[in-house]
Amino acid sequence: MCVRIRFSPECEPAPFDASEGTIVLPCTLSRAHAVTVVRAILAELAVQQPELGAVCWCGEPVTVLPRIPIQRRSEQVIKRGA
């Protein structure tokens, strides 16, 4: 997958960073709506989207789930180890 998805706690002026190939989504956005937003951004970038899900311009499916689960990113786990 060429495009990367990043969740940010702050509102950023542009949802797509072309230099990094990253789509920036607010962390307050529900995961159910994240796919819809990613599809809309990619459609504006002239990437045809299928009926279900989102695909990158290379054709691979885009995953909007974080790679590290929320419970593993808490302060306690970071300071004391898993």
C-alpha cells in the first residue's frame, strides 16, 4: 500500500500530505467513518474507489485500523513494559 493513514490529535490544515503520502485523520473520528473519509480524499485525488472499502492508487486495499491497539499505547504500558 502506497498511502499511509495517520490519526492526529490536532486538526491539521490539509488532510493529505503529498510529500509523505499520508492521509491525516483526526483521532476523534470513529473508525466506522474513517473509511468513508479516506475514500472521499482518495476520490478527490482521482483514485477510483470500489463499492466497498478503500483502495490506494496502486490498487491495494487501505487499512484504517491502527497497527498498535489502544490498550498497548497507554502510559502504564509504555513506562512499565508489556
